[in-house]
Amino acid sequence: DTAVSQTPKYLVTQMGNDKSIKCEQNLGHDTMYWYKQDSKKFLKIMFSYNNKELIINETVPNRFSPKSPDKAHLNLHINSLELGDSAVYFCASSQNSGEGYTFGSGTRLTVV
Amino acid sequence: QKEVEQDPGPLSVPEGAIVSLNCTYSNSAFQYFMWYRQYSRKGPELLMYTYSSGNKEDGRFTAQVDKSSKYISLFIRDSQPSDSATYLCAMSATDGNKLVFGAGTILRVKS
């Protein structure tokens, strides 16, 4: 019944590794997002896809690559992980952003 | 200067108090305004959303938007310990545009 689900919930990995986070929504929304929340709880948008098309690509290192195989899924692949990538990554979806987003429960990434 | 400013707190109040949470913003194009609640180790949960200026009430929660002052507020009446969380304001310029978040205010309601 989970509306926006992310896997894994926790990810601990070494510097230099490549990892992926998966996101799925069953709300029928057209738009999906990736947000990064740093240690001070500040949420910053990374990417947005509308119906599988990239519409927002903020200033994010190109080590981060989103992929949307269909409008219900948005995955995030990160190459060559760095210590500064440690954060909580949230997936979200919306039909109309004016009515807000529905967030997943987050993936806590720790790079050691 | 950040687009959205929010005092991080923490704000500590006794149970039953009226809580006032606020955000200011600089982008006059913002039209959609939201408040989210985030419990520890959980995702943000949408509490209220309003379009343009005015008030909106839902149970113990009231959201106010004053576009002339670029100032939004969330009031919580009869606060409960279960209201203890981080409250994030968010806003966007147009439908379909990205949401810009404030840094969040930590609220603690003591029983």
C-alpha cells in the first residue's frame, strides 16, 4: 500500500564505489523527483522527471545519473562515491506541484 | 541570501500552547505555499497547502500567506507531544515547477 517506496532504506559503502537507489510510486503521478537532505535537514532538489522525460537538472555532479524506465519508476545511480555524498536521499512524486509532493521514507547513504 | 528563510529553532513549548512557525521568502513569483511535517528518520508529510494569499484551516492547523510581506505562517492550536517534529515550509512559482524548501524548524512539545 506504500505510495512512494524507496530501496534500500540504508546504504553504507566505501569511497569510490558505484551504487543505485530505486524508487517506485503507485499513485499514478506524472512527475517524480530526487531530493537530497543534508545533515542540517536542508532539502535540495536534484532532478525531476515528467512522464520519463528529464525536466529539472540542478547543479549536481555528473557522477549522479537518474533513470526513469517508466513514469512509475525513477532510479538514481551514483558513480565514484565521495564522503560528501553522505546524506538522506528522498524520492517524491506529484501530479500538480501546487498541491505538494508525496515523499518516500528516504535512503540514508553513508560513505566511509 | 537563500530564497526561503526559516528559523531552525529548536522551539520548545508546553503541551496545549499555540505554536507559530514562520518563513520569509525573496522570490515574488512564488504562488504555491506548503507546510510539511517530518518526524525523525521519516520522509516529509504534507500538512497544508495554499495558493496565493489568504488563510486556510484544517483542524488544529491554520496556514497564512501574506504575499505583500513575503511571509507565511503555520499556527498549531492545542499543541500535543505528538506534534514534536521538524516543520518545513515549501513554495513554488508555478504548477509543475520545483518546490523550494526552507531549512525546517524543530518543534518540541513538552507534556
